[in-house]
Amino acid sequence: MDLSYFANVDWAEIWLATVDTMIMLGGSLFFTVLLGLPLGVLLFLCGPRQLFEQKGVYALLSLVVNILRSLPFIILLIVMIPITVLITGTSLGVAGAIPPLVVGATPFFARLVETALREVDRGIIEATQSMGATTRQIITNALLPEARPGIFAAITVTAITLVSYTAMAGVVGAGGLGDLAIRFGYQRFQTDVMIVTVVLLLILVQVLQSVGDKLVVHFSRK
Amino acid sequence: MIEFQQVHKTYRVAGKDIPALHPTSLRVEDGQVFGLIGHSGAGKSTLLRLINRLEAPSGGKIIVDGEDVTAFDANHLRRFRQQVGMIFQHFNLLASKTVADNVALPLILAGELSRKAIDQRVNELLARVGLSEHAKKYPAQLSGGQKQRVGIARALSTQPKILLCDEATSALDPQTTASVLQLLAEINRELKLTIVLITHEMDVIRRVCDQVAVMDAGHIVEQGTVAEVFLHPKHPTTKRFVQEDEQVDENEQRDDFAHVPGRIVRLTFQGDATYAPLLGTVARETGVDYSILAGRIDRIKDTPYGQLTLAITGGDMEAAFTCFKAADVHMEVLR
């Protein structure tokens, strides 16, 4: 390939940005699932006509989730700065980007988990109850295994959303492919840099989607 | 023994109290197959779920083996439920688990056996329901009848004393229904298990049940042994179920009867009487002629029965009636 078409592209820089994106994605996805899964289960359990129906708790959780989801991520990134410093000691770089990414993605993921759990046939819950299961057992032995395809689909969608969020993390100097695209491709009119970063992001999203789809099919057992 | 003492259940829907079960008393003896028949909304599903308290009663007492189920705390209720198996119309198997893991689930939840003991028990159960070679498959790879067999194996895994069947054969074709019912009868016989089943098909009752209760609009309207209720139905709802099973249309039957002369009687034979050559004997001795308008010879569980509708003409009709009454048959004069 004749690289002279990409005169402005600093491949070492691209590599560093790719690594930054992967770290931000991996780190934020990990914490999003860690926090979002229990939150999703809680939303489900407290929801209407469910095991722990709690109208007040559900309304409150719902409100918080909806507020966080309706906040544009770029605003969240800035609003979160003091909290981010409290957690990571810095508001800058990859470490400074992960807390707002997690806070931005967790409510979204929790809602998807809630929906996936609602898709589980009520008969399954009834059958497990009739065996004398505790609520904890119903969740771990029946609901979560049955909702696994839906939860993997939710993780996939969340990961892809996180990829687009990381593009904004440049605001706090987090770097990454999206940041590169904005600073060089957009602000300096280096179209070649833009193309390379966009292609890389596209590949990343494609890989995430197809791996996710494979997991969903694998666990569907149908 | 399962005993209902004035048990009732009311649902609150949109601020209104909807009674699902009016105060009901009921007794199911140990080792019995007890059938509850009714149309959808008759309250049979509610009644069944009250036994293992999937539904909480609004009032009354439910005594199982001397203990009041309605008084159990959460812990006690869980232990009690492990002693009551349940199977469902739509099987309710976990799609994410293999056949073997589905059957093992109640044992894993109970947490009393080692993994090795569980595996051994699962193998025994799968052998009993004839699914040993499907242990590693997922439910989606099985037919409806096979799925219900998995459901039965799963329900039996904790060696319960009671098995509740919620329309267990309603989603199955007639042939598969027959084989699943046969399996239930076998289990009842060999394991001395008390079975309570609900259905909307009289045929299911006839094949496996000892006792039957007919439900309509939240009430038990008729109850007794299957032979009694099936052969001599009294309540209109019961009559409808029996007619559905025999595929008799009342209007057609009335038309048919209009064309024949003489008296019309219905004779019901049970047990050994089914095989006695009664009609010929009576005709010879009393000089009456008979023609068969309708007839059915079948079995109630293991007992053969016959039911014939006859038109009788000529001869000494009263003597014939006396002979029928003297013999071991039940006679009903229809006209």
C-alpha cells in the first residue's frame, strides 16, 4: 500500500489512540456491567407485578435512571469532574474518562437488563417457586441463566454506545481514536487521519457486534 | 391427606373484589388421583395453586398431612414446597439448561445432596420417564411429550408425596396425552403418590382419576368417584363435560329419538356386568324387541363400563324393566 496518501497520519499516534480507546472501553464496560447488572435486577424485581413489587423504590430508581439517560454525555463529562477527581485522583486522561463513561452507560445498561429479565416467561419463575426456591435462588438459578442471551445482547449494545461516548472523552484529554479524529481530522482538516480513525472505529464496532451476536446465538439454545 | 376447610380466594382487580374461589371444603386422600375439571375461569387453577401456596388464600385453612399450610412462615413454606412436585401446561422448563440440569434443579436448590448423588438420582429419573438418551439435549430439541416427561422427572426429583398437575396434557396431541397420562398412572401406582390434576377434558379424568370434582364459577358443583360422576352426571356443567367427551349433541339425539317407537331407556353396565349377555336374555324371556340407538363401551381407569341407549317395543315391557333393575345394571328411563 502506498502510504503517501496518508501523509499526515502518525501511525505511532494512531496505535496509542487505539490502545487508549480499548482501555477506556474495557474499563468502563467492566464497571458498567458490574454496577448495571445488579441495578437492572433491582429495577426488574421492584417493577410492577414482580417478585418485590415496590412502587416507591421503582419510581425513584426509574427517575434517577431517566435523568442520567437524558443528560447529554458531553455535559455529564463536565458535571462529573469533581466526583471523578474524588474517585480516581484526576479528572484527566483515560482514568478521568472512565467514571463518567460508567455513569453514562450504567443506567442505559440497567434498563436493557430489566427488559431482558422481563422477557423471561413468568411460568419459569412460578416453576422455580414451586420447587421451594428462595428469591436469591430464583434470580441466580433461573432468571439470569434464562435471560443470558438478552443480557449478552445488552452488553453488546452498551459496548458500542461506549465506543461512541469515548469519542467525546477527548474533552478531558483522555485521547483515543475519537479524540484524534476531532483534533486532527476535523480541527486541522487532515482528512486522511479522519478516514483512518473512522475505519478503525468501524472495525471495532463490527467486531464487537459480531462477537456479541455469536454469544447471543450460543446461549439461546433454540 | 389434603384438606380444604372453607378456603376462599378473592382477587382485587382495579379496586374491585373478584371472587375466584368461593368457600370450599375438600378432601383428597393419600394415594388418590384427584381430578378437578372446569372451564377456564372456573377457579380450578386457583384451587390447585392454593395447595402449594403459589396463591395465598383469602381465608380458610389448608391442612396437608396434619399441618396447616396457611400458617407456614417463609422457611417452612420452602421446605414444604420441596415435598410437593408440580408440572405445568407449558412445561416451564429452563431453555438455558440441559434436560439433566433441569431435572437436577430442585435438588440443587434444596442443597441437601452431593453432586454425585444428584447425578445418580437424575439418571434414575430420566430412565423412569424414558429419556435417558436425551440427558444432554436442551428442551428446544425435544417434542412436547418429551418436554412434559422432563417436567415430570423434575417434579419427582425431590421424592415428593404430592404431585400437582396444571393442565399437564392440554398442550399435547391425543396420542402423547395418552402416554403422559399412562406415565402419571404408573407413578401414582408405584410411588404411592397423591396426584391432584386440573383439566378441561373429561377424557383425562376418565383415564387416570379416582375422584373428581367439577368446578363452575368458583364453586365445586359436583364431586364423587369418577364412575359415579361420569356415568350419572347431575349438574348441567357436568352433563356438558360428559357430552363433550362422548361427542353427543343433545339436539341431534332428540331428533333421533323422535323417529323411534316404544320406550327409550339407558342402561349402564359396570365391571363384570359389562360382559354379561343381558339384552338377549331379557328379550327372550319377556318378548320385547330392542334396537340400540347409541352405545359406548370403554374404561374408567381400569374398570370397563358400557352405556347403551335402547328403544324397546312390544312384549311385556314392565317385566323387562324389572329384569333390568334386578340385574347388576343401572337403568334410566328417558321416555
